[in-house]
Amino acid sequence: MKTFFIAFLLCVTTTAYSIYDVTLTSPYKWPVVRVIDGDSIVVEAKWLPNELDDTISIRLFGIDTPERGWRARCDRERELAEEVTSYVEGLLIGNPSVEVVLSGWDKFGGRVLGDFVIGNTSLARMLLDKNYAQPYTGSGPKPSWCE
């Protein structure tokens, strides 16, 4: 039921946009609850029916950031992941001006693809500019953080 409802929501509310374009007319002001890692963020969704969870996990579209904990392939990736996560938390947690822009479903389901806009700047673009992220569209092998 949750998957159907979120799919319906995306169909109704999502506008097609090119990667890192933050000029959409209908972003959402959903508070950020938690940063899982540099490219996975949980937002509050109290408007969902009571039978469903009151949060939605959003995966930043078009990028990959280092993995945390046991998912990291090397110490360098693990350390960089903590740095990126802390940076994203500092930008998003408690920031009332953050906007969420949706773009579709994540390939694994359960998460939504999108971006976060701070001012007029895409979070994905900020992470790329700081070398905290690498371009990744979800197909093919992920870039390595250990080389």
C-alpha cells in the first residue's frame, strides 16, 4: 500500500527536470529527519496515511557518495563517508529553507529519487563541486572511492 501511494504521489507531483536543475516551480518543504549517508536522506512525511510510516527516504539523483560503515570498501571510503555525512547534516538538519525536489523511484524501490535545494543550489551539485560525490546514474558499476 505504501509503495502504491508513493508511486501515485510521484505521478501526480513530479515534474521532469534535467540533472542538477533547481528551477522547478513546485518543490516541497519536508523537514529532514536524518541523514543516512551523503546521498540518502530521510524526510518527514506526516501527511501519509496512519497505516504507513511517517518518513520517506530520498536518494540523491545522479551522484554517488562514499559508503559508511561495513559497506565501505576501504578505510579511506569510510572516513570520507563520515565527513560527507557530517557536511550534509550541517546543511540540511533543522534548516527551514531546504526544499525537496522529486524525480522518480530509486531502482531498488522503497526510496524516492530527488534532490535538495538550499537557496538556489542543488545539494547534488554542491557535493560534486566539493569532490564529495561522483556522477552516477544508477546503472553500471559504482565509482570507486578507494583508488
